[in-house]
Amino acid sequence: MTEGSQWPAATVAIAFLAFVAAIFLTVFFRDGIDGAMKAWSAIGTIVGVLTGAIPSYFFHRTAQAAQRDASALKAAADAATLQKAKEFGLRI
């Protein structure tokens, strides 16, 4: 199985952050800091959750790739190697 490129996901993440910044700056220049703070209080929690989901997505993809690599190595190993790995704490 081939690993797909992560640049499309990174592009979406950067575009999302740019979109949020554009909203905030537009409101700031139009209504001043009071309007910007009101807008931020309205969307801040949602932005925080979505911004937290961005690194979570990338860490999850990295963990999946590591699991595939470990599974492939385990499948390719012979019995003696698996026994030695168990001695070093590998859970099979």
C-alpha cells in the first residue's frame, strides 16, 4: 500500500487558518477591536476545536503508517526473530 501525499491536507489546514485570520482582520478593520472581540467570542470555541483537529489528523496518519510498517516487519520476520523481539518486550 502506498502512502499518499500530505500536501493536500496541509493546504486545506493552511487555508482554514488563513480564512479565520481573514474573518478576524476584516471585522477588526471594519468595526475595531470591540467588534473583533465579539466576533472572536462567537466563533472562538469552534475555531479552537477545528484548529486542534488539524495536528490530530497528521499525528493519526503518522501512527497509521508506523503501524503498517510494524505489521509488515512482523509478517516478514522468522520465528527466531519474533522470539527475540518478545524477550525485548514486543507484544505480539
